[in-house]
Amino acid sequence: MSANPVSLSVIVPVHGVQGYLRQCLDSILNPGCQHLEVIAVNDASPDGCGKILDEYAERDPRVRVFHLEKNVGLGEARNFGLDKATGDYVWFFDSDDYATEGSVQAIHDRLAETRPDVLIFDYARGYWHGKVQRSVINHLFREPPAPEVFTLAERPSVLQLMMTAWNKAIRREYLLDLGLRFSSGFYEDLNVTYPILMAADKLSLLDRNCYVYRQRRRGAITRTAGKKHFDAFQQYERVFAFMDAHPGTAEYRPVMFDRMMWHLLVILERGDRVHRKDEPAFFTAMSEIYRKYLPAGHQPPTEPGNLARKYRLIEKNAYGTFTRLRRLSAQRSKARKRVNAVKRRLASLRKLTKGKGRGLYYRLQLRRPIDQNLAVYGAYWYRGYACNPAAIYEKAAELAPHIRGVWVVKPGAVRKMPEGVDYVVAGSKEYVAAIARAKYFVNNVNFPDDVVKRKGAVHLMTQHGTPLKKMGLDQMDSPVGANDMDFRKLIERSDRWDFLLSSNPLSTEAWDRGFPCRYEMLEIGYPRNDRFFRVTAEEVARLRAELGIPEGKKAILYTPTHRDYMKNFTPQFDIARFVRRLGPEYVLLLRAHYYYKVGEPQWTDEQVIDVSDHPTVEDLCIASDALLTDYSSIMFDYANLDRPIVIYANDWDTYVRTRGVNFDLTRMPPGVVATTEDELVEAFRSGAAWGDTAAKDRAEFRARFCSFDDGHAAERAVRRVFLGEKLK
């Protein structure tokens, strides 16, 4: 490493990426890289990005945040960041991507060693299903081996590398002296990235995957069809104008011309960028720019794909002939796809006819009209009447009585259904008819794979807890927690959602990442928590009496979570010894996770009441005086009651490694954190759980994670989903 290190400014425009922003910033902020500043430009982001940026700036002085009052677009946001940067070099970083481990330091060291005008490094594409694939042109970094520094004339193949800003570190004064600025509109990189290579006296390559270009499942903005793709012509006009103003770049005109035509053909032929009605105009514009910049004596590249023939048709503006050739190619491709589609349909039908309660009857029901006033409810894989769906069901009966709600339950859950609640048994003929014809579907988990999402049907996913642990696609980083999950199937199921409920900003970020589907995020709080804002002393007394809590005792609700590395219910401390040490004034309400059976109790003490089978956890929260849990999401709900919460984190490191978490609970707890049984006993016996420090931590936790809850979440859900009202 150089004794005189360079400084690096990483410019990060931010807009609508709250689910990915933390990973982006964490990847850049290498703790050992002190000659670093991050210029974060909040381009009027409509989500929680601004708060996330402020949070990072508060704890890391290397982060400087600027909030723009109106959205200016990626190009102008980059220009704004460039004007604020102070580093010797600038790196323009997209806020939904991330740097690979150690790459920021590697780039910094390479800049210090070579002092180039531009450093180019390799990248990988990161796909939503977990695959990370290094660029297909990575061989250009090492064939033949490049000297430490060189010019474009010595290595013209550099122009074949990705012409984006994010795979280059640029000497700031060099960029400013050239007077180059990013343009507005699509393909804003081009009129900067090509010229800086042509004019450079010193280029350098770093043969290392430094950057992961996220291939978001919902697609990049440049994959959205529209006339904005015509911006490409103006961007290339600017590139050639730069070359006209810098005669020393003339030797690059042939290769620049071919790169331009290759790119324009990609835009036209992909089929997802230019609307069919706009194609003739795009082709004409392509013909005009072709003739305008065609180098004298130029020969098309000898590449597959009939490129020479395409060049001739473009030159003549022969759109009709070009289209016919393209149509023939498309017909061959469609024929192959039709054959494959028929095979998949036959396989699907075979599966359908084998399924319980399916077959011909289900297909016939799917042909009948949708019942516009029928809603199907489910919770916890049809375990019964519970959670957010139950709260929404009750509010819908009040605000939308024309909607008939029907619950789906397993046979074993029938006896627990409340009186007066309509239900069908999973797998029955009535169940098949309901799921085939219902307009609305409400669940806190996904409906089974073979439930067909009909056109006009509306699916609301409520979820059933704030995700302290990794969820959805985020679980791919934790093989134990993923447990051989089929993530493609998971996303197919999630594609049915029209609405996804979020209980707090953390959930919104996690759902954005974990379930990259096209739904409307409802940031409204949890309907099941509405009860906590209407608790009365009479209700508390009634519930305590029903549960058998002796009068005058302090009731601690113990809710251990599921652990992916444990097959059976195993208490993390000796329950019998714990209650004996607490003393007779306490009683423990044991609520095991529904994945587990408690089995034969290892305690005989009357201080323990097993409430694992109680149908409603909200009753238990209201009846208790304090909560004892480890990593269960119930802590986020319970915080609304503003009662003591004690976290028993004896295996936190193991849980983090096996499941993965979205934040460090031990640093932002809702109360006292204990890691041993002695500490756990002391938290209650000393009164620390009720103390000022615990109350302060709980208040901060509630402000961070309960900000959407106010007692009206169910009403908002019903008004938006069933009544079609816009939320304020």
C-alpha cells in the first residue's frame, strides 16, 4: 500500500430502495478505510430511505447526507454528489447494489499504487434467486495481461467493457477538467463513461469482482417499455460531439460506432423496451444516426447474428424487411416455447387431478363467475381462527357486512372455531368451491400452491410477525434457516399477493427484499394489536381468572421462539428451578411455539401454567404482567402494552449464524437482556425489568418498531382492500 494514500468519494444517489440500502452502505463502509467519504443523495425518495441515511450519518462521520426537495433523476443526483465530493477519486454507486467483501480497500489500494485517470474493475450480476455470476467479459481484464497503467490506444478492448459509472473509479479533477456531466433520462452514463476512457492518459484495470449489480426481479427502470428509450440517441450524440471537440479521439470512431449500433439494436430487439407502435420511429432514428456517424470505409464486425445484413437494412431504413426477418426468428422461438408450455400444462393437470378435493370439480368451479361478496380467510396453515386475519374478519363484518367471510380450517381445528364464524374444512367439497370462486383471500401465510389466482381476485397477505429473523429470499444466506426451501416456489406463491401488510419500517424493508413481487405495501400496523389500545381493567381481570392466575400474583408470559437447529421443544433454562428462585409471588404462563409439543412437563410446581393451546395469544399478553421471550416476534406486539419485556439471549450467536437476523437485538432491546439463568432471575427479582433503564429502552424500541400501531390497523385494511378506499 502506498505511503501517501488517496481519498475516495463514493457517490450514492438514493431513491426507492429502502429494502437494499443498508446492505449497500454496509458494503461500502469498510471500517479500516479512513480516507473515504460517502456522499448519499436522497433524491426525494418516497419511502424510508431518508431516515436510513440519517441513521448511518449519525453513527459514521464518513457519511454525508443531502436531501433533495424534488426528484431530479439518477444523472442529476450524481452531478449533485460530484459537486459535494472532496476525494481524489469518485465512484458512482447505485444504491440497490453492493460491493463485495474487501473490494473497497482493494480499489483504494490500487488507486494509490497506480494513480490512474480511470480505474476499471470487474463486477458480477446478482440474481434474485441467489445466483451471483461474474461478468461474461471478465476475460478482457487479463487477456493479454494488462500493464499497471496504459492508454485506450494500447488496449482498445476496454471499450467492450460495461459502460456504466459504477464499475469505475474516476480521478475527480480529471472529470471536472473535462467538463463532463451526467445527463438526465435513460442511459445517462454513456456521455461520461466513453469520453473518460478516450481522453485518459492513464487507465488501469483491477481483475477482481468488486461490485454486485443486482438484477431485481421487478426489473430495472430501463427495462420498462416507453419512449424514454429514445434518450439513447441523444446520449450517443453527446459522445460523438465530445469526439468532435477532441480530435485526439478520432481513432476510436469505428469501434465507438459499432458499440453504439450494438446497443441500439439491443434496445430495439429485446422486446421489453420499445413499444411496437414506436418501433418504426426508433428504427428511423437509428437509420439517421447510422448514416450520420458511419466512418468512411467502415466494415461491420464479423459476428454471428446477421449483423452485416442488419447494418445494410438500417442504412436503407428498410424497417419492413427488418421486421419480417425478426418475425421469422420470433416464430421459431415461439414454436419452441409452445411445445414446452404444453408439456408444463399437461404436468400441471396431472398434478391437479391427483390432489385431494381437486380434479374435475375444481376446474368446473373455476369456470363459474367469481363471487364478488365472498372472502376466504386462513391463518397459520389452516390451524384455526387467529392473528391479523381474525381482526380483519371482525372489522369487515362491521364495515363491509355485504362481504361474507369463510374460514378454512383443518379438521382438528373445527372444535376451536368461535360460535357464529362460518368455516369450511380444508380438502372438502365446500372448501374447493370457496377457493375457486372467492373474490378476496386473506391469510397470514401463503395459500397452498394449487390455489389458482383468478383474474379479479384480491389477495391480502398479512404476515404474522415483525421479522427480527431473516425471511423470504433473505434466508438464502442462512442454509440452516432455509431448510431446503424452494425459493422459486415461494416467490410464485407470493406473486399472488395484491397487498402486503407491514407493521413497521423494519418490516417494510425486509418484505421489499425478501418478497420482490408486485404488490401494494400497506404500512398500517398489525390488526391483531388493535386490542391492546382498548384494554380495560375488567378485561384483564376476566382473562386472568379464566387462565387460573391466582389473585395478587405477577404473571410472566414466556414465549420461546422456534429454533431451526432444534427438532423438539427444549427450554433454554430450567423452568422449575427458575420459578422456585423467583418466589411464590410469581406465576409463569408457558406458551410454546406452535411448531413444538411441550410433551411431559419436567416441572410439578403450581407456578407454571401451560397456555400453549390457548387459541388467542393476544389474551395472554393482556392477562400478563411482563413478557419473557428470546427472539419471538411477540416482543414487537407486546411493546404496545408498555409492560416489562425481558430478553433471554443465551444462544444469540448461534441463532444469528443459523437463521440470520435483520438487526442486533442485544444492542436495541425492548428491556433487560439476560444471557444466563442467574441474570434472568435477577432481572425479575431485583425489579430491573420494571426499572427506569428498562423503561427507556422499551420506549425507544416502541418508537422504532410500533410507530404504525394505533388501534385502527384493521379498519385501514378493510377500507383499502374491501372498500377500495385510498389510505391517507
